[in-house]
Amino acid sequence: MTSGGLHAVTDADGPGALPRSNGELVFRAPWESRSFGVAIALHDAGAIDYEVFRSRLIAEIAAHEQAKGAGYDGGDYYERWLDALEQVLVEQQIVSEAEIGKRAAVIAHDWAHDHDHEHHHGHDHPHS
Amino acid sequence: MSHGHDDVAVRAAALEALLVEKGLISTDAIDAVVELYENDVGPQNGARVVARAWVDDAYRERLRENGAAAIAELGYGGFEGDTMVIVENTPTVHNVIVCTLCSCYPWPVLGLPPSWYKSSAYRARVVAEPRAVLDEFGLTLAPDVEIRVWDSTAEVRYLVLPMRPPGTESLSEEELAALVTRDSMVGTGVAASPGRQAA
């Protein structure tokens, strides 16, 4: 998987280097940055309360840490982020788990027939 | 690429598509957020704040009194940066920031946190044994330097004001900003010396 919109690391030693330039990418995959962007955009639009989301995220991370023990390295941070976001949206009845599952199946089917994942954002067509 | 990652990418795409269809957010709005945090917000913002504080005593005073307001003077602020407390390093006190609960971080001045900041190892150990953790970052502090660890919360974010390196009296504010690294503002490093990069 490519690193999406991230530029090549060109100024790793540069002054005040960006987070991605210190040898670590902020987002390791496009879905991570999309999930981040979706949550912040929802907050900006007033659709969710970031603090509600954040407490859910903390709970998710804590539960995961307990399950995985001391070896937990935060590497699946954005999976927890996405889990927390889904939970908040389902609780607020903005989306249902069934809807997400159904749409995910459609997208998985599309992707299986078209490996160009990166071009699917925002214009996949529901098979309804 | 594992199946696991594919699955989560599919779920993320499904959620985004549904929310856009329902009119809650637009693809453009998501793009704008991602672009902002990837390209516009980063430690270079914090570096300008630090450099200003080094050259302008009145600004440093304002920064101490109300971090968010002083940072806003330079045009930075907004989401998650509402209450900013600046913790100042001195020859006898070294400050370091952490978020023991999750990964709260002063986004407007540092961008998004690096992966190690989010690791349970850093979050737990920097509180329990800060000197050893800093040592692993290549920062060995004299035994008489007190280390203060600041635990960020949703309400309060911290930014470390590193000490101005010696031998920088003739540098411009811009040249000084170039010495201020991300790690020096988290407290896991110090500002670079002229002509060298900090660890």
C-alpha cells in the first residue's frame, strides 16, 4: 500500500521538520488519514462532539492495551480510532452497523475487481 | 499487505461513503482536514513560537501568562489548542510532555504526534522513569536537573519552551527557529546548536 498523499521524505534532517520528516510517517496508509479527516470534519460540522469521541477512543485504547499487554506499541492507533468513531456514530444513530457492513461488502467487492483502491474515495456507487 | 489491513481500509471507506451520502460531511471537507494536518500544521509552527520567545522578552511573558493567546498572535491555534500551557526549561528544570491516557498533543504547534508518543511504553515509562527514557532518546541530563513530566488532558495541552542554545546571540529569529526541533518542544530533546542537528 502506498502512503497516499504523503510526500517523499525529503527533509528528514531539516529544521523544525514536519512529523512525517522525522523518519516516521504520521499516517501509514491512506485509510488512516481518511479516518482522521472524517472524525475531524464531523466535529467541525457539529455532527459529533469530539470530547465524546475522545473518551470512546481512550476506552478503546485502554481495552486493547489490557488485551495485548506491555507489547502494545500504538501501531494500530487508527484502528482504535475507527472503532471508536463507528461506535459513536452508531450510538447516535447516524449510521447503523448493518449499513456499514452492507456498504463495506459492496466496496470490498468493487476493490476485488479493481485494484486501484486509491481512486475509490468519494465516488463509489452503491449497488442498490 | 495483510487481509486485516484491507478489511479496515474497506470499513473506513464504507463509513466515509455513508457519511458523505447522508450529507453530514463532504469529501472536500475531509480532504481539507487531511491536507491541513499533513502540510500546514507541524513543529515548524511551534519553532516560530519558541524563537520569538527567545528574542522577545515581552512575548515570552505573554506566552507564560496565556499560551494560547500568545500563540494566536503568530496565527496558530484552533482545534484542540484552546488551553496551552508553556513549560519553560531552565538550567535546573527540564520539562517533558506526555499523555498517559491516549495521545493528547498540542496539534496547532506540533502537528500530529509521532508513533512513539502514542506507544504505551513511552506513556507509562516517561512518568515512572523519565531520566532513563530521556537517556534512551540520547538526552542525558545532569543528576541535579529536576525533570518535570506534564500529563496532557483534553483541557490542557503543554508545550516545552527549550533553552536557547549558547553561541546563538548573533542569529536572526528565523535562524533560531531552524534550531528548534519537534523533540525539543516535547522535551525528549534539546534545541540544536548552530551548525548541528539536535538528537
